[in-house]
Amino acid sequence: MDLEFKIEPEKLGRTLARVIAALGALYVITQFPVRVLGWSNKILWIAAFDLNRELSLPSVYSSAAILLCAGLLAWTAARERARSRPFVGWAGMSAVFAFLAADELLALHEKLNDPLRAALQTSGGVLHYAWVIPYLVLAVGFAAVYLPFLLRLPTRTRKLFVISGIAFAGGAVGCELIGNFIMKDAPPFSVLMGVEILCEEMLEMSGIALFAYAIADYGRVSEASR
């Protein structure tokens, strides 16, 4: 059975980029009254576009985008298997991204903060968001395991994967660590914290969008080289 790949990478990338830009703009607009005028962040039309809130529209989008990547990876695994090519690496990534989609929607990693802070005494320091510790270890382990897989990919796909990974990790871990520093001197609803949250989420969303584009691009190149 042949599994034809018909997704247009450029169209997919443009669509995701427009959604991300719209969500970023709506966040800025709706957070202005909170961070400048002192309004409550629990007002429905403000909470709906809050990048830092569970089950908000940005959170649902992010989860859906990661789930899209999981689906694209599963499709790629099935196609590679149908053509008697190595497919386990693609299937494994699909499972990882399915978990990340659930984590993004339900903020499962945030639930690790309190027990890890208590165990590691990290409250108030650079590791105030203590969830980054186990996730960073897992990310390094994942990178080590997948390095041979990455090196076997076409050069273009490999570069896109690396860039998307750097963007996502820069937002998810790098900006989170910067946020820990900012929190020591700035209140949670300050403009500075708002900017940090915006940078963090935009980087994460952009990394996922680029990764989705890269998978679709690989599928197109793979079809052309048959």
C-alpha cells in the first residue's frame, strides 16, 4: 500500500505563521489593560487570549499544532514502513509529540513545580520553575538517542529540525529561566513579565510551526525522489 503525501509545506507554514501572529497580537492587546491599567486577568475576553493560561485559545492552538506534528510524524512512519525504509524513529517521535500535546494543553509539567521545589529547595532562584530540571534531562537524553537518526536525514531536513528544536527549547527552557530572574524584581503582572511570556510562547509556537513545515517538506522531497 502506498501512502501519498499531498500536504503543501509552504501553505501549511504560512497558515501556522498567520495564526501565531494573530495570537501574539491578541495577547498584547488584551494584556495591556492588565499590565498597564491594573485590570483583572480573570475577565473572560482577557483570559481567553492569555498565553500563560491553561485551556486558553493559545494553549488549545499550541496543543493542536503539536498534535499535528504527531500526526505528520505518524503518517511519515507509516509511509516509510510501506516502502521498506527505517520507520521506528519517526514512530517514536510521533509518540513523544502526542505526549507533548497533552502536556501543553493541561500544563502537566507545571504540576511538578511544587514537589520538586520542596525536594530540591529551588524556590525563589533561577530554578524557581523546577519542572525544567527533569525536562532538560529528558531533552538531552532524547537528543542523544536521536542523534544517529538526525544525521541520516537529508541535509535540508536536518537543518530545519535543528533550527526548530533550538527555537522551541529556547522558548520552553531558555525564556523560562530568564523569567525566573525577572520574577525576583518584577511582579507577576508587570509589563516585563508580559514581554517574557510573549517571547517564550512565540518561540515555542514558531519552533513547532517550523517543525511541522520540515516534516511536510520531507514528505514532498521523499515523494519526488521515488
